Amino acid sequence: MNSMTNFLLPVMLIVLPIAIVLIITIGRLKIDNNRNQLIQAALEKDPNYDVKELIKTLDSKGKTIKEKMLNKLRLGCIVGFSGIGFLVFSICLFRELELEPFLLASIVLIAVGFAFIANFFACKKLLAKEIETEEQSQTDTK
């Protein structure tokens, strides 16, 4: 079992984060490329088309500040509870097996989860006025 731990620890600490960053980066590049192609197609169709207005309409479909903050809260809860699950798993099996890396991973996951949750509450307090004005502007346009 020790050889399994020696294999999984580098994979969890090195390969997995790199893969996640790579997937996110590729996704964002595809979104940007599609957006650029849309703007080019609009300009080819009508050279006098107002690009600023098109960019504004494309950006308006983005998430609001409140939605972004709620996503951080959701991510913090998911990561924190995953860390608690790893902690319970490693404590239950720690006596039988040597699962110190899982214990370390659980502590890291719990810390990251609490960081996201703390970020949510800090942003909620700091951005309260911006959220109110954004909600008012959305209700005014409807």
C-alpha cells in the first residue's frame, strides 16, 4: 500500500492541478476565439457596425457580481466538505494503513474551502453597494 501512496501523492500534488489549469485555460481560449470570430463576422457583414455595442451585448450575458460571489461560496462548501470527507476517511483508516498524505490533503482542502468561504463574506461586505446598483440597473432594464 505504501507504493500506492508514493504514486498517488505526486499525481495529486503535481499532475492534477496542472491538468485543471490546462483545461480551464483551453476553455477560456475557445470562448475568446468564438467571440473574436463573431466580431469579425459582424464587421465583414457590415463594416459600419458598432463594435462597442456588440462587445457590450456580449459582456452583458456574463455573470453578475452576486452570481460570482455565490459561486465562490458554493466552491468553498464543496472543497471544504471534500476535505472533511478526506479527513474522516484518513482518520478511520489511519491506524490500519499509513495514510498521512491523505491527512495532509484533507487539511489543505479544508483550508482552501474556508478561504473561499471567507472570501465570499469579505466580498459581500466590501461590494454591497456595487451589488445593489447592479441589481437596480437590472430591474430598471426589465
